[in-house]
Amino acid sequence: MTGTFDLLDRLRMTARHLEGLAAPAARLGRRCNPQLSPAVAAAGHYRLARRQLHRGQPERARRHLRRVLRHRPGWARPHYLLARILELGGERDAERAAAHYRRAVQLRPDRADWLADFGLFLVARADLGEGLWSLRRAAALAPRQVAVISKIAQGLDRAGCRTEALWLLWAARANHPDDPQLTELWDAFLERQGADQPGRHSSLPPSPELPSPASDAPSFISRRAVG
């Protein structure tokens, strides 16, 4: 029994010793490799942020994401995740959420799903100029991604662009006639709108012009920065 207590005491002493060495070792590591240290720190905080999100702890995740961006401000995904978390805060965090959304799509203009989320966010706040541009850019980038198309159609409908939303869904169904999710989305949209489903030979209004995936972002996206 005495041997067990002696072993526990030695383990406690070793643990205290290692704790005392941790901070000097971290400082030494930063001095020896200053370029690697921020990247390693950012990756560690990002993993912790994702873990907190999976645990349903957005506020804790938010703190880690802020630390990520202090080390790597040009990393797009933490900006996007932070925007999504800030969106949960409602109007009090709306400006900061918009700034992080905007920065995310500046850094990754190819992410149609992020553009769709950003467009929905803006349309919900009656910012139709930037919101509709984001939705239309997302549609041009991802004409066959059902989940993205669903968000875009929802945003267009909310913005009062019902014909455009109808055309988008009609074209998506033409590309994927056997997709049950698209069929359900189409039927639900028509039911909500109280319209009749066009047949195969039904005429629709001319397709609205969508921004090219290679087109430059308008000034309200390209010139605003995260505050």
C-alpha cells in the first residue's frame, strides 16, 4: 500500500514538473520556428472550434474561431463558420456576421454554398442588392447542386423574384428529372405559390441572365472588409 502512495506522489511531482516546463517550451518553440507557430496554433484552435460546434457550444466555438483568425486572417472557412455562429445572435450580431460572410466569399469566390447562405442572410435583412447578386452568382456556379439550388430558390422567392426562382427549379428538374429531392422541392414550391405545374411543353418566361462564374464581384462585395 505504501508503494502505491509513493508511486502516486512521484506521478504528481512529475506532472507538476511537466506543467512548469510547458510554457517555457512553447516560448522556445515560437523562437525556434516563428513561421510555423501561428499555423499550428490556428489549426489547433480550429479543431477545438469544430469540436465545440459538434457539442452544441457555439459561443465556445466562436472564441476559438476568433483565435484562429488572429493567427490566419486569410483562412476562409473560419470566417464562414464565424458568420454562421454570429447569425444565430440575430440583429445584434448581424453586421459582424455580414462582414465575415463577405470576407469568406472574397477569399473563396468558388463556394456556391457559402454564397447561397450569404444571399439568404442578406435577403432576410432586406439587403436585396448584394443579396440577389450572391444568390445569382451561386446559381451560376452550381446549377446542378440540389441543396444549393434549394437555398437559392428560397432566397429568390423571399426577395420577390418568383419567376426567377421558378425558372431555376424548372431548369434543375430538366437536368435531373429523376431526382426525388428536386421533384419534392418543385412540387412544394408550386403548392406554396398556388401555381399549376407546367407540362413538358409549357412555356416559361425568358431565363433571367445570371452572372458568369468568372465575373468580378461588384464593388459592395469586393471593397468591404471585416471590421
